Amino acid sequence: GTRAIMDSDIDEPINLGSAELVTVNGLVDTVEEIAGTSLERRYDLSAPKGVRGRNSDNTLIHKRLGWEPDTSLRAGLEHTYRWIHDQLAGRPGLVRQAAASG
């Protein structure tokens, strides 16, 4: 999708992403499963309420470029997580630095 947009003459904003509807909690659940960990969740119930979930409307990119996503959100997250894990493997200084900044 990204390459198709770059190679096109499209000069306006265009959505590119997963059409799967996902909530923030659902996204965190998936990341926890992939990473094999549990994250602390904190909620500010006094904050303004937003939409319950997000997904990408790919109508325009499909119409203009014939593009549709062929990777699920979970598969993309798994691939990205593995890549980051592999980049950090054997580099404990980077892992400590990342943990300290987050």
C-alpha cells in the first residue's frame, strides 16, 4: 500500500490501514498476547470520551489504486514485534535504555 501510494499521482490525504475495527483495550490485549506479558492499564474516567474503536476506511485507496490490505492487524503486529525483538537481541544496552525511557 505504501509503495503504491508513493508511485501514484495521488496528491491528497488517503487512508491506508486495517479495516478491522479495534478498541484500545483490544489492541493492548493483542500486544500482551504477542509479547507474552501483561501491561498495567490506567484509565482517566474524567477525561473526554472518544470513539469506542478505530479502523481505516480504505474505500478511496481501493477505488484509486485497487489496493486492499492482505495482512491482518495481528499478523502485522506479530511481524513488527519479532523484528524489534531481533534488532534488540544481543544488545542489552539498548533494551535497558528503552526500558528506562518508557
